[in-house]
Amino acid sequence: MRKALFVGIDNYRFINKLSCCQSDAMAMSNVLCRHADGRPNFGSKNLLNSDSTPINKETLEKEIQNLFSGEADIALLFFAGHGYFDQDIDEGVILPYDFNSTSNNSVRISDILHWANCNSRVRNKIIILDCCQSGTAGQLRNLRGGESVIADGSTILTACQRDEMAVEEDGHGLFTALMLEALYGAGANILGYVTPGSLYSFVDQALGEWEQRPVFKTNVSKFVILRETGARIPLTTLRNLPNWFEENSSVFKLNPSFEPESTMPNEDNINIFKQLQICNRHGLVEPVDAEHMYFAAMNSTGCRLTALGVYYRKLAEKKRI
């Protein structure tokens, strides 16, 4: 079972309003509820602030605790709203809609981690915070006796570091907008999998040194798949890599019969060549002594695996594709 809680708060009672948090929560819920092929993914619950359903501290804490209760393969929390680093308690907090500085009604990020860490029946916990000064999540500070900051199976992604603001632009939080691009496919690997690591990598590379810097912290032995967007190369093609390349350093010999525009085309060879060209377009295969695969065939040289191709050949050889 995979479950997720998406929290978005735009309208705050005592502090300045935000404009994109509720739409961010809904957009993340929409992309993660199903894989690209329509198969169900996360069972989602959306918690959006409104006059009829105000998200106060009690509601926010109760829903987060419910998320990390019971049994699940993955429990994912997404929060978009106000957050800051509270100097008085020396830690980061997220804010309910009725937060004010005198009521002490913020939600401590350390408490969220504690609720996640306490339940070993939730095998993977993912916490995503798109709010200001959120990078302190999981920071070493006053720990409960003997407790790890980030327990086994836990991953934290935050929009920015401790002293930074989370930017909103063009109808989304900048951090969430980049995550959405990644989840819709831009952050997927060759197999079409988006993991927390590839999600962070995509966001990290998209943001420059002078922009907000995302934070990624994890304690896992294996990344989970957040969403499947469809393999960029057919799986049957990837499984054939060990058949075409007996060794990692092997050269697959080509000749004009592989090229349909030659004077001696062979249908079987043309079919193989089309698959090798797909691998070439995605960086798994490169022509030998030729600029393009076409000339490698016409000049009877060949093609070989790149480092990325060697990686996927090994996966296919181990029957992991």
C-alpha cells in the first residue's frame, strides 16, 4: 500500500497570505495518484485550507500522525505553506493557518520526523516540504534519547536551506514546479522510473548557485519508485543488450545490410539496427569510427556500448529488467 497526504495552505489568518500552495498540493496529488499508463499509484488525501475546513495545529498534527500510522510500503507527506526556523526552540517548524507568534501553535519538524520514525510498519517515509527555511529538517539537534534524526527508510526533500526563502512564481512554488516536471517524465531514468534521488537531482541541476538551494537527506538502502512514466527504450530492446554485446567491451559489427537505404537491406538486420539507433539516441550505444550510426553501417564498422549502456547490459544480464 502506498499512501500520501498533500497539505496546502494559502490563506493565513494572522500573517501574509500565499498564492500557490493549495494549487501545488493539488498538482502533486494529481501527478502521484497514478502512473503514466493510468495504473493506480498513491492513495491520496488532500488537506486544503478553507473557511469550512480550517487547518489548525490540531488538525495538521492529527492528519500527519494518521499518515504515518498503520502499515504501508510508502507514506508520503507533502506540505506547501509557511515555514520558518524558530530561534527560540532552535528548529524548523511548519505553520497552520491560524499561527501567531504568541500562541506557540506551530508544528515542529522534529515531531513530524518522530511520528514517522516510530512506526516500523511503514517501510518507507518520504517528507517533502515546500516552505521557507525548511532545510533544517533532520538536522542534528536535541534528540530524544537514543533516537536517530532520520530513521531507516526515511527521505526528506526540502525547497531550500535554513536561511533561504522558498520562491513562488508563475502559479507554482519554484521547487514544486520543478518536481512536477521531473514526475511527469523529465526526471525519469531509462526505465521510466522517478525516484527520490532522481527527483532531487533534476531539481538541483535546474537551480543555479544564486537561487534557492534544495536539500536532500535520506537513510535508505534502496530507492523506492515514486512514479513510473514509461521506459524511454523498449524493455525488450534492453533485454537484448547481452545478446548483441557478449562482453561489455564488445563491438557489434555492422554492414550495409542493416541500413534500409542501402542496396542490400536485410529485414532482420534492419529491425536490430532500429533498436540500436534508439539506444544510440539515449546514450547507451555509440558508433565506431563514424559520426553517425548510418555511416557505421554503410562503412561496415560497428557500434559499442557507452558506460551507461554497460550499466543496462549488466542489469539485463542479471535479469533485473
